[in-house]
Amino acid sequence: MGSFDRVVRGGIVVTGSDTVRADIGIIGETIAAIGLDLSTDGADVIDAGGLLVLPGGVDPHCHIEQLEPDGSSYEDSFAHASASCFAGGTTSVITFAAQFKGQRLGPVLAEYHRRAAQGMVDYSFHQIINDPFYAVVQEDIPEVVASGVRSLKVFLTYDDVRIDDRQYLRVLAAARRAGAIVTVHAENYDAIGWLTEALLKAGMTAPKYHAWARPTVIEREATHRAIALAELIDQPIQIFHVSGPEPAHEIAAAQDRGLKVWGETCPQYLVLDAADMDRPGFEGAKFVCSPAPRGQAESEGLWQAIRAGTIDIISSDHSGHSFYKEGIGKQKNGTEAPFTRVPNGVPGLAARMPIIFSEGVSKGRIDLQTFVRLTSVNAAKLFGLYPRKGTIAPGADADLVLWDPTRRVTITNDLMQHAIDYTPYEGLEVIGWPQMTIARGRVVMQDGVVTAEPGSAKFLARGPYELIRPRGVLPNGFDTSAIMI
């Protein structure tokens, strides 16, 4: 076969199931052929030179240009975040459209579409449900899902966005009716509040006490409860950012019972730990995120859960807040602020794939195919993007990463190419680094230089798909989701 627009030649193609030396022929934005010695007549030839050729990364959990209740937004614009994605080998993201109290979903989602369209990375959304009042449940959620946003996000903690158990049940039922998956931030709100009040009264206010206020037991309990209530409704869910083996065991037990429950984790729970928040002065604020980083034993427990398939996606949970800028970001409330007033989250779009490759493949914890599944394939499948995204196959979008598996790089903030003025992974040496990123057939990053054009992003609408269809198993056979409550 000939007449390709572009041929990636001589690479070692890695998918979620195979590794093979092959050429990839691209026509327009799509992979047209895979094989040996493809014709290069008239084509732009990219010599992969023995590099790994991976599917473009799919990061299904990142907070990009997310709005705050006061009208401000997170520092990373979609343009900045897109550059960071391409620098790290990611070509598709699922970010968030955040509802606040009293808001209808239509205008909220429209504003996020407007912002995301100005970026370069292909995108979809999880719709955050903060206030599931009757019109939102009856009218808005079905419309949002029908528009191609087939996942809802709920928080079981945080003062400004949490929903209680009854509201959570209402969202689960609405998702079941509409055909969406629900993603859950699972921590026990009242337990955190109890511990936080006690810590503050004891004068324990430094960043390190953020972890004291959110021990693993409260994540384990909330994970168990989130799963139990989803089982009551017969609604598929994913538990976000699992921080250790205890909540992972709750997910494994649910999976063993046949429930449609999935788990993800993030690099911060594999290479950071609670001791990072115990640095001098305010430095520990750089590592404040929720759930809190744990320790080496928990990290190794997570790797066991990853190898077992209990945790099958590793996202960035990118939530960037600068550290050194006075009056914004981590210093929004000053450097003497108690841990309760330090903005939550760490940046990680560009660092995600290199850290997982280095800690996983280079250190022998996982193989190449597992790496591709964790960073691309499984997210594409779970969230309805596969096989357009997440694989290298004829008909798929030509999203590719040329990866040097032996290159040693010390992570610095400059390499991250985000708008945030620090990275929590500063100084971490990794083995394995992206040399070129191709998005829909276009070279968008080469040797660290991002060349994509702002406004070239595409919305990834997601239609119905079998994986998240309810099992049809209900306690007592009573389908409460059919009744509007």
C-alpha cells in the first residue's frame, strides 16, 4: 500500500497486547496501515530508529483551567496544559466541568467547551455534580450525557463541593438512567472535619498535618461506602486516586463479587510520601494533595494492586497551583496559613508517563504492554474513547509517541512546560523519555519543542458503550433508579 501522507519507519510498536517492529502509515489524521517496509513514495518519513512507538497517552483525570466559585480559574490554561501534555507524551485528556451550588449544567459545560477549544490537546469532560437538585437530575444530566460527556464526578469530601450520601444516591440513579459512569473522590468528610478540628485546637497547623487529617482509614471507609451505595443502585463507578493498598483491597473485593468498579492511582502516590510535607517552613505545601501521599509500604502495595489489575489506570490528577507567587497558588492565604487553607493539588501532566515508565518498566515492576495499558489503553476503554484513542491500529487516530527507553533525564520544572512555577518531582531522575509526540498525524512535539497550534484541539464526544452498562443485578430486584427521587 502506498500514498501515505506520513510514514513512521523502523520503530518498535508497542500496544496493550503486542510488541513488534513495524512501520506505520498515516493518511490525514488516521492510521492507515501497519506493516514492514511500507511504501514511502511521496510521504514525509519519520525515522523511529529503533525507538519505541507507543499510543499517545490518555490522561483521564486532570483539572485544567477549572473555574473557582469566585470566577477565577486554575493557573494552567488549556494552551499551557496542552503543551505540557505533548511534552510528556499525552495526546488526549479528560478534564472537568465544575458545577457550583444552584447552577444549571448547560451554561457551565458551554463555558468549558469555549475554553478547551482554544487549546491543542484533544479533550473530553467529566461533569462535576455539586448540587443535584431536581432540574439538574431530571433535565440537565441526560442532556449533558447525550452531548457526549458520559461521565459524572462527585466528591464525598471538601466543604465547597461535597455531596452527602443521599445526594450521591441521586447522582448514581441519574447516571444509571442516562448511561454514564460515575467517578468518585472517596474520603470521609465528617472524619476529616473531626480530625482537623482536633489538630487545629492542638496548634498542629503545619503542612505535614494535612496527612494526619486524612489517614488511610478514612479513604478505606469512604471507598467501601461508595461501592456499597453504587451496588445498591447497580451503577458502575471508578474510584479516583487510590493512595494505598487498603482502599485498593475494597475495590478488589468488589471486583471479586462481579461489581463494575474500577480504580486508578497517580504518580504522587508512587514516588512521594508524607515526609515530603514535613519539609522546613512552608516547603511542605508543594506536596499537599488529597488523598495525601502515604509512604514506601503503601507505594509498594499499590504496585501489587497494579500488577493484580485492581488498579488499571494511572492518571496525573494534574491540579496545578504555583508555589513561589505571592497571593496566588499555594501562597493564596499566606505562608503562615494552616494546612486547611493551602490549595490542594500537584501538577503532573508532563511527568506522568516518564515517572510510570521509569518506576514501572525500567525498574522491572511491569512490562511494556502493561505500561501502555496503564497510561493509554485502559482509560480509553473505560471512558468510551477506544479504539479511536488508546491503540495503534488501522482506523485509529494517529496519536503516537516515539519513546527513548534508555534516556536518563532529571526532571526540572522547565521540562514540564506548564504555567506552574514548580514541580513536586524536581530532581527526580527517570529512565525513559518521549522524543516525539504525534497527535492526529501532526508532529506536535520534537526534542522538547512543542509546535502545535492553539485552537487545534478536538472535542471527543463519547456515545453509549457496553463496558459501563449496569449488570442488571439489584438488591431485592427493586430498581429505584426508575423512580425520580
